[in-house]
Amino acid sequence: MQKIKIMTDSACDIDRDLELSLGIKILSFTVIMDGKDYRERIDFTNEEFYKMIDEAKEFPSTSQLTAFELQEAYQELFDQGYTDVIYVTIASKGSATHQNALMARDNFYNEVEGADKMKIHIIDSGNYTGVYGYPVIQAAKKLQRGASVEELVDYLTEWFTCSEVLFAPFTLKYVKRSGRVSAAAAFAGELLGLRPLIRITDGVSYVAKKVRGDKNIIPNLIELMESRMIPKTPYCIVSGKNDTYADELAKELTKIFGYPPAGYFHIGAAVTINAGPDVVGVVIRAERNN
């Protein structure tokens, strides 16, 4: 009989209550701020981190999950009698965590007697935040309803072939540092009041459009979404410290599509460091030929 565990990492931005009620195992990234190490989801809440990053003397950073940490997680689940672990990772193009997960799996099988009794399925989400938070939640619900490991892996793998996030930051200093927008473009953008609409697909970010002023973000984000989204598929709202624009976006999209968002995700530390604490965005299933 299969005993299955779904595991992911903290850039998924899954709500804590859902994590617990659905039995999802979430590994926390380390955040380094002003010379001190913190564990995302453990040492602070999202709301606390938004304040911390605003008050930080030095720009914070994150570190990947190491092969050692991941092998420890595999060992823990093996000791608990799991036959299958499905680990959905942060985008491999943005973090070495995925590669470390593969290395940890090899080490685990080589070093632990009887380890082959537990199969470890590692899936690259190719993205961040709700792009993999949402399908992990759905997979956990399917698991509670009795889905097999094969069904869960197929569902997750298919989801990541056509999912992406579209978002807009309200300040450019964070996306400039992360490389999502060049330093020169960010400097000019701040002077002109420009806001980039950024699309992340398969771990690669693109500036899809630039708009002038905050008031033009929502209409243009909706227009971009309509041009890319597969019709009648679920979508999710992503936001940071201010829900005003997220609420406006959800209201407009419900009116346009005739159904509400399937989920809401507040970005955690790992995403905030690269996008900033003040963002609005949407997770969609996208047509990949445009």
C-alpha cells in the first residue's frame, strides 16, 4: 500500500493553515539579514518580514537548501514509513536547490540500507510563489481523496508545462538587484514613473510591457493576462504587503471571467527579496505559443 508525502519549499507561499490541514511538508529557506540567519516561515511571518526588509541596513539574501538538509528530510520520511515522496522544487534556473535535491536523492539511495523501498519523485516547478503553491495544494487534496502517486506526478508535471506568473512591482529597487530589470532601465524607470509588467515562464523572466504610473498597472495586467491565459482555467492572485490592488484585480477578473480566483498567495521572504514587498500579480495557465 502506498504511503505518500508531498513536499515542497518555502517559496511556494502556501498558507500555514493549508500546510497543516493538508499535511504538506514545507522546507524553509535560510534568509540572511544584517549578518543574522533566519528561517522563512519559522522565525517570522510574512507581515513581519515586510517590515524587516524595509528597516534592514543591508540588502537581505537567501541561501539554497543544501543536499545535506534535503537528505535529512528524505531520511525523516523514510523513518516514518513513506513509500513515496513527491518533492516539488523552486525553479531550477533560479536556485541550486533542485540540483541539490537530485544529489541528495543519489546519496540517500547509496548510503541508506533499504532506501529503495521509498521512491523519491523530484519535480522542477520552473517558477515561484503560487505557480507551484497552487498545484501542490491541489495535489494534496487529491491525495486526501485517494489519488495514486502516478496520478499526482502526472497532474503536477502537466501543470508546469503551461503555468506562469505575471506581476508588477511598485518599486524597482528589488527587481533591479535581482536582475529582473537592468540597473539602467530601473533608474530611468523610477525617474519616469514606469512600472514593468514581468512574466516568469520556465524560470525565465521577461519584461512584457512598461506602463506609466500605478493606476495603469491593473488594466494592463488584465490585458496581458487575457492575451495569454488558456480560457476557463483557474487563476490565482499574488500580492505583498498591500492588498488594495490585489482586491481590485480580483474584483475585475471575477467580473470579466465570471468566476473568482482559485487562490490567494502572499509572497514570503524568498520571493519578496527579489520582487519587493509591494507587488500585485496573477498565476495563470498560459498558451505557450504566444
